[in-house]
Amino acid sequence: MKTKNTDKHRSEVMLHLMYIREMVDANHKHLEKVNGRLNKAENNITKIVAIGSTVLSLLTIAITAMGVFK
């Protein structure tokens, strides 16, 4: 048989669970935004590294060619 305290406790627990669910959903939405920004930043870093590697390779070839054809 249910008592008044049991019903009160159950409603309080449900209220807290609903609050926790709202906070978890808010955190999930925020993490999706952060992950999107992080992916964009990682892609930009990859582009910068690729450009730097290309420039370094071209400079190395140019310096080597200057030494060979001297």
C-alpha cells in the first residue's frame, strides 16, 4: 500500500530526474557546437601544415638546384 511519503518522494525524484535530463540535453547541444568548431579548426590546421610542407619542399628543391647548377 502506498503512503503519502512514498508518493511525495516519487514526485520529488521525478522532478529531479527531469531537471537532470534538461541539463544533459543542454550539455549535448553545447558539445555538438564545440565539436563542429573543433573539426573546423582541425581542418584549418591541416591546410596550414600542407601549405607549409609544400613551401618547404619548394625551397629545398630551389636551394638544391642552385647548388647543382652552380
